[in-house]
Amino acid sequence: MARSVELDESSAQEHMFENNWTDGLPVIAPTPERVETMLAAAGLAATVEIGEIKERSRVLTAEKAAINAVLAGCKPEYFPVVVAALRAMLTPAFNAHTALTSTGGAASCLVVSGPYAESIGMRSRLNVLGPGNRANMTIGRAVRLVAANVFGARTGEMDGSSIGHPGKLSMCLAEYDPPAPWNPLRVELGFSHGDTTVTIMATEGPRQVANHLNPDPRGVLLTFAAAMRNPATYCVGKASQGLVILGHEHAQILHDGGWTKSQIREFLVEHSRIAPAELEQWGVVPEKGSQHDFGATPDGKLPSIASVDDLFVVTAGGAGAGWSAYIPVWAPTLHNRSVTVAVEHLGAHAAVDATSLAKLRESLAAGLRSDGADLLVKQVGLQALEFTLVIPTASCAECVMPAATLSAIFATQVEKALGRGWTFVIRDPREG
Amino acid sequence: MKVLTPHFEGEEVERLTFATRRQFLPGEQLHLLLVENGKPKARQLLQFVADEIKQRLPIATIEVHSKPSAGRPIDADLVSMFAARAHLVISGLGD
């Protein structure tokens, strides 16, 4: 159980400000009852470990996640999404230790894709990156409060942002499922239509992309490419990831023009490349002899996006005069990659020894993390477990052994941890 | 009103103390290792420091290790290897 303090109702808010519990805005007091309700919504025992930042020797428990979700103003039904976002943030490929610390001042941008987003009232249309929706704002805020309160990502401690940006308070949107034959982000990443996923990216602030008058798909995409190869953006020419949010009209122009999402990605990756001479023309000195000296491609250009798999294209936003957004990440793929985790409802967790289960999951997952994968507990039944294999990026899909092989390897560990008689299955996103 | 605290409550990282300093023996030839973090001009900066140290200590050889990413620590095996073969190691943190 977390430490508690007795506060006067009238002075509680000031106490929370003065003791660095907040992000500069008022918070909701995390009473034991509110925290318990939050935990119950995700079926998590307080002691379940959500993840850790090894470099800081700090582990996040479900209880601390729930306390910060209450502070942020989350409704209990948002908490499974917060938990998935935190699991994503604490996956080693995301490199939270650096992403939360760098002078670059990255936000923890969350894209929620799937039916659960709508069921909890998340906004995917008008003002999708703006204020006004409780779910969008408080889910993103909860993740940042965990970063600050549990992992020390706070000015004066472990957040070295030189400038920062408002998205560091909260940056969370829901995807509006695109029209067929386009697939939503979760399906493109190997999950099913019925799943709900959270993708986390460490990003700079969004660049709004305006093209109001051009009905030609190629013209619209060239405008995006201009935003993606702006020499003032740190990652331009440095092989990174990026997020394209196709607004209603731009999506319609591209969709009706017969473009597939793969073709859009290929076009944008190609046209966002930049010549070192162009960087120099705008006063930017290309790095030579350092970690970001990638060398030019045969035609002399540097990639801004590392590969077609590193550009994420989602549809969101309301109808209007040709508005979209491009969100560049904060650092090249060398340092950080986006991670996607499915939202899980761990309803039966509380019925088993949560500590043993968490230890078992950790020991099984440890061997997968060197390949960028992870293992989550999806369901716990009567002496039956269901795990989900998480493979964040397509590039490491072949590095991870098939579920059947993993099951054979894990059998002894499961029996040792939980005793004889337990059965388990591993759901593998590669098997559909 | 009872409220639960949001901050980390586990054990903090153990603070390490400096290794014992020792005197260098007459005629001893030292191996200096520079670990540069991959940022622009990190190598030149550390080389400058190494040149200064060379005026004061019997440095025979200098080796430079370039980290592939400033954003990730070097792994423990590499650290052990460096410790085994270098008399002095210089690194730094920064942009």
C-alpha cells in the first residue's frame, strides 16, 4: 500500500501543488476509495508491476499508476487504456530513460486505435488534438504524471527539456477508422479489428498541414512532404519515425484517388528525403563523424523517415477546409522507437496471487525483450492463463520465436511458479 | 481526508563512491580510454582533455570508444572489458 497523508479538504489542493504532485494544473485527490475503483476497472491488484525503467532502478506498480490516473482526472473506465500506454512507455524499445529526459523536450504522444476508444468517449474527429475531451486529455495527462511522479521526469530533476511544448501536458488522440479498403493503425500493426491498441511515440509538437485548394492527391502529399522535410526540424535527414494525421478532406482526396496507405507512406518517405546542401542552405550543419552521420543515399539525399514501416498514417479530425497534421518524433530510430500495446481487461487477475503472476510474467518476458518483444497476461482463469505476445514493430517480427516454441520453453517456468495443473496459451499477433 | 502519495517509494539507487586513487609507479605506461557519447565534437572535446592529462601523467596509449547512441548506456560487458584493460577512463554527459 502506498504511503498516505491526512489532509484538510480545504488545503488538499495546495498541499498537492507544494509537494510536486501536479503538472501545474489542479488535480483530483487520490483517496484510497478512488484508487481502488480505478484498479478494479482494470482488474489489477495494487502490487502488479506494470513495468520499469532499469536505468533508474524504478518499477511502476498498478497502484502508483492508479493514483496518478486519479490525480489526472481519469474516469475508471479510462484506466485500461492508461495501463496499456504505460506498458508501451516502459517497453525497452521506447527508451523512456532518454525520451523523458532529453533537452529535445518530447511529449509522450498516444494514438488509441480501436472500438474501446469510442466506448469510453474518446474524441477522434473535430479538434482531435485540441482541448475539451476528458478522455483524451486525462489519459495523456495520467501517463505524464506517472513519468514525473514515479520516474522523476520533472523540471529540476530528470526532465532536461530546453523549450518543451504544450503536448507534454497531454497528447492523446483516438483514430477514426478509415474507409475500406484502408485499414486502421492497429490492423496495419498486426492486431485485429476488434482489438484496441495504444501506440506511444516520443514527439515534438504537431505541425498543422494546410492545403485547401488542391484536389490532386499528389499535390496534397507534396504539401505533407514539405512539412516533413523542414530543415528546422531536428530529425530531418536523420532517419526517424513520424506520424501523419490525415484530416477528413485530405483522407477523402487520397482515398477517392485510389491511393493505398502503403503508397502514401512510400511517397512521403521518398519525398521527405533531403540533400545535405539544402540543409546547409537554411543554415543547418549536417552531422559528420558523429552518431547521426548516416551518409547520403546514392542520389545524395538523407532519409528523414527511416523506412516505410516507420511512418504511421492515421485518419482523424473533423471536416473542414483541408487541415491535417504531421507530428515528427523527437529522435532518430537509433535512440527510440514507437511501441504499440493492446488494451487488456485483466478481470480475473485479482483472484490469483498477483505477486507470483507478476514475477512469472517478468521472467518469461525477460528473454523476449532483447528482441524488442514483450509478454502480457491477457486472461487468468481457473488454473488457466492466456498470454499475449507483443511484437511492437514489424522489423523484429522474425526475430521472435513462434508461440508454439515459446510455449514448450515456458512450460517448466509456469509449473515452477504456479504449481502443477496450470495450462496456458500464448496469443501470437503474427498468427492472426 | 486520507490521500495516497503518487511518488516512487521503492529503494533508491545505491550511491557509489569513487574507487580508491592510487599512485602511479615510476616507468609505468598507462592506457587511457575515452568513451565519447556520439554527439558532434564529443571526440574532439575528450581528445583535448586527454592531451592535457598527457602532460601530467605517463600516458602511453589512448583508445577512443564511440557510443553508437548517446541515448543508451553502454552494456555491462563492455564496461567490464574497459575496466580490465584501461588505467583511466574518461567519459562525459552532454550535448
